[in-house]
Amino acid sequence: MKYLISISYDGSKYHGLQKLKDKKTVQGELEEVLTSMNESPVYVKCAGRTDRGVHAMDQKCHFEITKDTNPYKLRYYINNATSKYLYVKDCKIIEDENFHSRFSVKRKTYVYKINTGEYDPINNDYIYNYNKDIDIDKMKRVSNLFLGLHNFEAFTSGKRKSYESIIDDINIKKYNKIIEIEIKGKSFYTYMVRNIVKVLLLNNEGKTEDKEICKMLHDGKRIFDYGPVPACGLYLKKIEY
């Protein structure tokens, strides 16, 4: 039987999503718990890989188990067998044999949280302590440059056959001293969201110009060196099928 679960987790307590030898990961913990229950190997596939320190509000994972159990009992079992930093919000049976939690995705939503106020040590694992003012109107204007189909090679890490992707929407809001940058699209590559946010901040600081961003999106080549913003501020917010 194939099941689909919706999970949230605190990325600061894991070494990322993907299973690693001798490291605590989300996939590794789920497979260990489900394999123990099923008494035979269970392999978990997830909608999107999150790096170490990245959080999830609504990650989706599918797997198949041979034991017959209803979704309610399965959800209860996983929540009681995994750590308190991972929570299954929903569990259901998938009848479609072709469904895949990753390849069937229509759109993903990420949100990045930035603290522009005083340094906050308590929430340091859950926000980027930027601690400087941001011209939100300027950032909103520049974020429009990323919308649509572009070559995102300059904003990713690692080698791929194609770096093309479409960003559907970028929404930027401010709640007191916290700025949230919400980015929606179908495909996101390694460090892509974090690099986009970094370039938006560099532009806000006057360290790069709009035309340079446009050139990187067109040519796929970095004009200047920069690293991604910290993982702690990034959340996988929503997966849509």
C-alpha cells in the first residue's frame, strides 16, 4: 500500500533531509521507524530536498509498506516513534500507482525570514539575524526581475544538465522587524532560494545593480562572488500537486 504523509520539522535538529550514514536526518529517521514497524525495508521519497538547518512546514513524502494499516493509526505510530522535532500532520492512502511525491509536484512555496531588528539569540536557529534596515519597496521592485523563465545557473550550486526554471511569484511582507520573502515555483535547485535572497540583500545595500542581476539571469554566469544566506531562515512552506 502506498501512503503520502505531510510533515513539518525543525531543520536545526537534523543534518538535512537526505539519508546519511551515522547522521540524524529526516529521511533516515522516517525509514528507520517505518522499517521497524513493517519488519521489512521501507524507502521514503520526499517532494523536495532540504539542506541542514532548513525547516519545513509542509514537506510531502511517500512510501510503500506491506503491512495493512489505516492512515490514522500509521500517523499516530510515526508521531510517537519519531523525535519531537518531526511531526506528521496528515497521512493518506494513494491509489495512483504513478504518483511520486517529487515528480508529481506542480508547485513549491518557500519562505525566507529575516530579522531586521536587534539581534535575537533565542530565535537564531529560525531566522536570519541580518540586523539592518531593508528598503522593502526597493526589494519588491527588484524581486520582479526573477519572475518568469530564466537561467538560474548563477544562483545555484553543483552541476546540472539544465538550469532553467520558472518562478511564478515573489511576495515580500514585513511583520514588525521580521521580513518574509515568499517564493513560488515548480523547480528549485541547490541553494537557489538562498542565493536569490542574498542577491536581493546585496542589491538593497547598493553592492550590485539591477542590470547585473538581469545579465546573470540571462547568461547564467556570476559577475561577482557571493555565498548564500544562512539556512536557518529558510522554510519549505507548501507543496502542491
